[in-house]
Amino acid sequence: MTKYLLTRLRQSLITLFLVSVVVFAGIRALPGDPALALAGEERSPEALAAIREAYGLNDNIVVQYVRFIGHALTGDLGSSSRTGLPVAEAIGQALPVTLELAALSLLFAVVLGIGAGVVAAVRRGKPEEWIANGIALIGLSIPTFWLGIVLVLGFAIAVPVFAASGYVPFGTDPVDNLRRMVLPAIVLGSGLAAVVMRQTRAAMLDSLSADYVRTARAKGLSKRSVIGGHALRNSLVTVVTVLGLQLGQLISGAVVTEQIFVLPGFGKLTIDAVFTRDYATLQAVVLCTSAAYILINLLVDVVYSVIDPRIRLGGAR
């Protein structure tokens, strides 16, 4: 187990290094000159030269990359060319918002998706299965931006139960925080809940027809023990795999959701950085997102062994 984790950690670091190279080169291949964006409309050659010198834009790309990696290893992600503030500070302010949104969305998706999937499998051919499949189809079909607008009109304007926009830290006012985060979490988690429901139902149907489930029933175990302790536990291996893959889409989908609900998270930070050619902020945001992808995949591999001890990671015997 330890050897496998060390191997996966080494692979993850190599992957992150390669991602940093691609991101650094790709961002600088974007059309437009950041110096022109910083100088404004009334720019002079002297101002452009000073800006390029201040931000190291005159150096070749290899020198710029080595300088970026050296600073990043010490926690210095550079300064924003748009605000002049340290990028690490901007990420520190935006990251809690996106993490809270992702956590609430994941909670909504797991509770609704696994619950509906189990009901659909146990009540196969019954109205409960049709209702669950219908809800899952709706969740997969409705665009995120449209669902967000509808929820705001219905539950923030027509019936003002929740807030339409803005963000309040949980530590400042927990109630107001949840009033502003519930709708974005539902919007972001609805698609994931639909995917989890379909995968849970399929895995549960396979498990319920397996020999070990029939043996458990023959031994006189209760229905709850058979479903929860045997069928569902083995089905979770498939569900965890799907969650690991879908969490990446959850992070990327937060960009649209945060724009709809005016949340100061990674979404707003990314959009602002793209439009202003803010290299330092954009590459830091993309690298943080990539690191999250890699970490999620590593955690999924570890969770496998917790759910099913029979699994021997990395080919261990």
C-alpha cells in the first residue's frame, strides 16, 4: 500500500510538472499582448518597454518558465498585472468560495443521486424507478445557466426564500451564507446527481443479482442489511470512480455558476484574468485546478481500498 501510494505520488508530481509546462506555454500563445492591455489606450513606446521589462516579458519563454517555477516553489505565484496584488492573495480569497460551493454541490449530488439510485434499483419496474429516471434525465438535459435563472426567478424573486446573488462568509453569518449558497449548489450539483443516480442504479442491479446477495438473503438477513451492507457497499466502487471523474467537471462548471450568482470564486477570477491577459493569475488558477484533478484521482485510488478491502492497489498481493 505504501509503495503504491509513493508511486502514485511520484506520477502525480510528474503529471503536474508536465501540466505546468503546457499551461505556461499555452497561455503565452493566446492572441494579444498583455503589455498593450496594461498600458491602456494612450500608450507610448516608452511605457510599453517599461511594462515589458517590469514583468519580464522581454525574456525568452524558457527563462520566464524557470523563473515562474522557482518562485512558485516558494509560494510566490507572482503579482496580478490587473490589480498589482499578489496572485496568492487573490487565490486565497477566491478558493474558499469555490471549495464551499463544490462541497455543497457534492453533498447534494451524493445524497440525492445515491438515494434515488438505490430506490430505482430496489423498486425496479415500479413508479419509483420511473420517477427517478425522469428526474435524472431532466438533470442531465437542463443547461446550467437556464436552471440558475429559473431558480433565481422562482426562489429568490417570486418567493424570496434564498438570496439571488452575492457571498457572505460562513463564519460571519452561517444562515445568510447558506441562503446565498443553496441555489448555486443545486444548480452545480444537479447534473452530477443525475450521473450518480444512473450509475448507482446500474451497479445496484448487478449487485442485487449476484450470488453473495442471494446467499445473504438465504441466511435470513434483513432487507436493510442485504441492501446497505452488501449490495450498496460493493456498488460504491463504481460510484466512487464516477464521482472522481465528474468532480473535474464540477470544478469547471463552477465558472458558469459563479458568474450567474455573482460569487467571488475561481470563476470570476478566471474570467477577469482571461479578458485582461493577466498571465500570472490565469496560469495560477489553471495550475490549482489541475492539481485538484490530480489530487482527486489519487484520493479515489485510496478510497477504493477502504470501500472494498479485497482490492489490492498497484498489483500488491
